[in-house]
Amino acid sequence: MSEKKFKRYTITSALPYANGPLHIGHLAGCYIPSDIYVRYLRLQQRDVAYVCGSDEHGVAITIKAKNEGISPQEVVDRYHGIMKGSFEKFGISFDHYSRTSSAVHHETASGLFTDLYQKGEFDEKETEQYYDAEANQFLADRYIEGTCPNCGYEEAYGDQCEKCGSSLSPTDLINPRSKLSGNTPVLKMTKHWFLDLGKYTSFLKRWILEEHANDWKNNVLGQCRSWLESGDGLQPRSMTRDMDWGIPVPIPGAEGKVLYVWFDAPIGYISSTKEWAKEKGKDWELYWKDKDTKLVHFIGKDNIVFHCITFPAILKTLGDFILPENVPANEFLNLEGQKISTSKNWAVWLHEYLEEFPGQEDVLRYVLTANAPETKDNDFTWKDFQARNNNELVAIFGNFVNRAVVLTHKYFEGKVPKNYGLAPVDEELIRTLNEYPDKISQSVEKYRFREALALMMDFARTGNKYLAETEPWKTIKTDQERTSTILNIALNIVANLSVLSQPFLPFTSEKIKKMLSLGELNWEVAGSMDLVKEGDPLEKAALLFQKIEDSTVEAQIQKLLDSKKKNEAAKYKAAPMKELVSFDDFVKLDLRVVTVVEAIKVKKSKKLLQLKVDTGIGIKTVLSGVAEQFQPEELVGKQVTMLLNLAPKKMAGIESEGMILMAEDSEGKLKLLNPHEPTNPGSSIS
């Protein structure tokens, strides 16, 4: 559809869920893309409301609270603070960041639900839902685990299998169990209020598949089409849940029930706008109800159905709300070849990055944009992070800006030199560079931020190449006027970079403006070659980026591996108890503390060590499968536990006269069982 001119813009980013910190998958999915777009719009002097907030309701929060022995409010307060602070430090420039626990949000969500209820849009139904008799409560989807019917994964949730990605219902699970008690839940009747999405099918098909067929991303259109055209089509969806954490359902007969989090959360955009508008003395309704407002939702692909199907159906029914003009959802970002998992701690956390890489916010913004999963899942690796920083930001962008400023200080006393007239090579360069702002604009307007970033870097690369080819450090010896012109042009290219880089690298843009003593510049001046003028003073050159060493990224990779091991260890489950034995059987076992006096490797065996042990009643030979865990010299002098009266057995041609007892940990490593202090060889264990 043709591009309409809008008077204002309402830009939303998916509300991050307040049960954990932010990670790079969140940033790449929607927060960096939305921030790029908004910063660009502001440079265009557009009227923008950029809103977000913490999503603080839902089952996952109550589970975390229960596991930690604290209240749900304490959980959301903690993570709201962490996320809000991280966004601010990272330069995500929200106009307003709210939270769904606010009074304004509760009032707004309750009011809209009541409006739909009074319009007769909800079907009241009694349905069977899993119930935990021991815990005395109905179980929301995430309170139920079981075996996935599609892939056999034994820890699938009641709404989704995280291993194969299948969307599930609790009743789909094989061998379901309650996460509260571990018991098998029972089905019990309960009442809920359903929104019949099927009645919106015609409207949604026309609006999405016809009106937006040419301007929405293929991945969004494809997922919407699968919902609208596959199987039985859209089905009624419950907008309420049996819980005590969330927004109470505001109608009679709904005690003990709250609004479904995916009804509640998108309304957070509206309530956040209300709070912002009140602070700024604006009319919030203009940003949600005026046809001259462009509404854009930035989300990850897992939220497409809620932003393109459910929420628009609600807005359409309410009647006077505008619908999103676009929903540019990104795919998923993986980490070092594996799916990012917060539960498994396989993630790069934003708050930790900000602590460990101070002043390098733009490096992460750059890498995540250059490698953005715009059309397909992509992979973040620390080696790629290092290479892009060193080979692109340092060697091209930073090198060019630094050389232009340093040479000006060296040859022209730190003031912008005069342009004495353009050579053909200069004219060609300026013609080429003058095309870039429009090209970048077109890419940004089409939500192709990776493409736009590449064009911005090409602009910097062209400037770097210009300096390399004109060689002002050589021309200064023979032609000062030509050198003056070259550096005048180079500095104006740098000034242009302060504008063109601002949506992508805001901290870098500010550093450049400070070096060139520039004020605020708008997008319309980009491409001009008189942004800095003869005689304008420059500040001393400051390095925009710093080289990242191998040791730095190796430490980050090791950190990931360590957290993975720690997480796996935490999930360790002991083997079930063996069959009961009688006391009489037990007393037949002669368990002793023995001292290892000699240890040697067994030839032609990778696993076996031959040990001689002092049993207190003589020296015995024992073979033990610990060669991959211990060096022979490590064991000599150690006291260990031995089953003394085990019948001899020949292995590798050697007769073993007992068994050394070991414990095996969650990583498969063997641990010696020894007394906490030295004791006499042959001491009995009872």
C-alpha cells in the first residue's frame, strides 16, 4: 500500500517480562530496532511517543516467587528496577517506561475488559481445567509439565514445548504433573470468559493478507496466514485465568480470577502512553485514536499472534482505536550456536555486559544490528563480536574519524581548514556521499535496519578510503592548500557521520559532535559538506572504539561454559534407591578405610589403575577404573574406602582383591570417599 504521511507516531516495544534480566536476544528482537527507528524519526523532527514498560503479571512470576520464598511483588520490583536501569544505561530512548502493576494500567485494562463485556463480546463457558488437589488450586498452563506428544521431551510446559517449539494445550501432555506438588493433576470444571476470535477472521484476513500484503514482513504474513487459514482457523480464547496474581476480572461471579496476561500486557502500551501524556500535558487519545497517527509494534516472532490477531481484534471491537500500520517482528537470536535459554543460563545478560564492557554500549548495538535476525534466526558469537569491533568499528570508522581530527590538530592548529576548491576526485566523492542519506532513509522506513547500518558504514568506509588515497600527510610537504581542502572535506564527512550514525551508535555520535564542537543537527542537513566551516575549533581527538583482545572474548566464552556446567549440576537428580536389603545382608559387607601405598597404570587400558593398598591386615592389589580421573601419583598416600571381602576378579590379566568405592557427581566425575581426618588403615566402617 502507498505510504501515507502521518502527523505523529506511536512506537511500542514488547513489554519485557519481569521475571529475569534482559539479554541480547531481547535487544536484537525488538529494543534496538525500535530505538533506531525512533531516533531516526526524531532526527526527522517527527512527533513521536515511544512507550514500553515491564510486564508484571502471569504464571512465571508466581512460580519464581514460590521457588524463592518471596512475594510476586518482590520479584517484579527487583526485575523492573534492573531492566529500567539497563535500558537507560544502554541508550534505549523510551519517552516513557511504565509497569503493568501501576494503578493507571489496572484501571485501563479493567475498563477495556468491562467495555467488551458490556458489548457482549465474551462467551461465558465452563470448561475442564487441570486442578491440583493437594495445592487446592487450578493450574495455569505453566504450572503443568509433562511429556511432549510431538518430540517426547519430558519437561514440556502446558502451553509450549521449549525443545521442539510446538504450541500445546495442557491436555496434550503425556503424563502431566503439577509443578506445585509433583502430583498428577485432575480435570475439574471452572468458568472463564472467552473471546471468539473466529468472528474476526474475515476482517483480519482483509486487513493483514490484503491491505498489508506488500508492506509487512514475510515472516509476519506467513505466521498470520497459518493462524487464519490452517486447520479449523481461529478458535475462542480464554481472556481470564484462575489465579490470585494479576488484574482481578472486574465483573460479577469472577472472584479468584484475573485477566489473561496476553489480554493485559498489550494494553500496557496504552496505559504507558496515558502516563506519558499526563506528564507532558498532551492528549493521549491522539496517539491511539487519531487516523493521522502511525502505530508500529516492534516485537519478537513469538509474540506475532498476540499483536497481529488478538490485540487488533480487541482494538477493532472497542471501535475508536487505530490499528498498527506495521508489526516488524524479528526472528530469534541464538548464542554460540545454541538457543538462548534464561532457565539454563545460556545468555549474555545486558546488565552484566554494561558492567564488564564500560563505555562500549555502541559496540553491542552495532554487532546486534549488523547481525540482526530480521528474516531468519541468526547467531551471536563472541568471536564475531570481536572481529566486527576490531575490523570495522576500530579499523574503519574510528580510524577515519581519528585521523581526520589528529591531522587537523597537527597541520592546522586544531581548526577547520579552508576549502580552496574541489578537484574532480572531490566532486565525485561528494556526489557519491550525497546519495547515502536518502538510501539510509529508505532502508529505515522499510525497517531494514541491518541494510541501513551497512550503508552508514559504507559512508565511513568511503571517507576512510578518501584519506588513504589523497594522503594529506604527504601533500602537506608540497601543497598546503590541497591538504587544507582534503581535511576540510574529511571533517565534513565526519560531521555527517555524527548525524547518520546517531540512530545506530548514539554514544559515538555524541562523541563526534563534542570533538567537532557541533550542536544538534537534523537529518535534513545530512549530505551537506558545510556542516563544519573554516575556523571552527576542534577538541582533541578521542578514540571512539578500542581493540578487544582475545583474552577478553575467551573469558566470556568460558563464563558461558561455566554457567552451563553450574546449571546442569543444579538439575542433577539422584538415582532411585535400590531394593531394600536386610541388616543381616548388610553386615556381611566388610567396609574398611585403607591407605594407597602404590599406584601404576595398567598396560593396554585407558581406565584402569593398579593400586596396592594397606588394609591393616596386609597389602592387597585392587584394580580401579579411575585412570581418566586421577594420575597415579595423586592417589599414593590417600586414604580411601574399600569393600574388603569382595570375591577376587581377574581383569586385564590381573587379579583384583576388592573394590575401591567412589561417588560420581552430576558431571560424571569420580570423588574419593575418605575419612575427614587420618585414621588407622583397616578401620572398619559401620
